[in-house]
Amino acid sequence: TTTVEILEGHRSKTSGQVKILGMDPSENSTEFRSRVGIVLQETGIEQYLTAVEILEQFTNFYESPRSISELLEMTGLREDKDKRVKKLSGGQKRRLDVAIGLCGNPDLLFLDEPTTGFDPSARRAFWDMIKNLKTDGTTVVLTTHYMEEAEYLADTVALMNHGKLVSQGSLSDLKISNNQTSITFKFDESPTKLPADIQEISKISEGMVLINTESPTAVLADLTGWAISEGIELKNLEVSRQTLEEIYLGILK
């Protein structure tokens, strides 16, 4: 949050340089404000106004705002435009927050943990809206604790731990640099029945075997060859690339 507040110009940096769209956010210039949209974790919107009335207020702050009709369409609020804010669901309120952030037709939109507290269905619908913003040409800087969210939405990921940047790059680059493949299967027999070389690289818990390896083809050949020769079925066998969450946890070790 501290990093994002510095990028947004809400907090002064203690050292180093910060450039957003070629400008120093701390200078709080009119050009910077006109080109950046900000959606905070919490907003103080008037609860007794309707969604369309809120947007009418905010679009009046800009010389060349997006049309209210377009904002409602982009954020999926067209059917709810005449509802008072206090009658909107949590997901609808966050959509209204995004619509406010887009009023000035910004080049860059900051979203600070936008789906915290959402149920899975609302979160997925919100993700689709963000995808549409990307398609429309808006650059989005999104902070999140949900690794699945980052994996679904991001072109470039920056992983932070205790204020330190621990890794950065495209999802494909991160997965290549952390080139682990996960192999899992259910094994009802005693773990000691597994080949010794497989035991050495396995994590076994409650009958489930997990193998993380950079040589999945060789490991699978050894594992399946042994299983066939012994007449053993490897139940629920799955092979998958590591998720962003697994990569993050691996970096922290």
C-alpha cells in the first residue's frame, strides 16, 4: 500500500526516483491528475445519491470526461444506474468506484485490492470487467493478495514481500525462471514401496504424493515405468506447471 500511495502521489518518497507517465507524482501536477485514475480500498461516496448522479458529479470535474453512458456500459452498471448507492451490492459499489476512477478517461488506472471480500462469482465478474478495460486500452496497476487474480489478469507481475521487490516479469518469464512442474497422484500403498529415487523427491501427505521437478519427462518415465512393471495404478495422476502462488512461496523459502 505504501508503494502504491507513492506512485499515486498520496505519499512522499523517502529516497530514489519515481516516474509515472514520465512525471513525478509528488509534484501533483494538473497533467498527472488528468491522466491517472485511482480506486482506493475504501471510498466515501454519498449513499443517498444514485449511481448516475454520482457519475454526473465526478464527470463535471474534468474538461474532457468519458460519457456517463460509456462509463455505465464499461462497468456493467447500466441496469443499476438509478439505484441509490446504499442499495447497491458490494460488487456493484466497487464497479461504481471503478467508474468514478474512469471519469477522466485516464491513461493509467490504479486499483488497490479491488475484490477483497467478494464471493467467487462476483470476483470473476469483476475480473472480466478489468479484462475489458485492458482491451479498451487502459493500463491498470492492480494490487492484490490473491495470486489467482494476478495470474488471471496480469501481463506483468511484481512480487513483493515485506516491502521488498522479490521478483518481476511477465507470467511466462516467471514460470520459465522458476521452471518447476508439479506431479501429483494418490498412492494407497506404503510410501516405502515407491522407488528410492522417487521417494527422495516426493512430499507425501495423507496418501497424496507431490513431486516438484525441473525434469518432468524423465520423472514420469521412471514413475510410470515402475508402476506398469509392478501392476500399480497411479490414481488421480496430474501434471501441471506451478501456479503463481507456488512460485511466490518458492521464492520466499
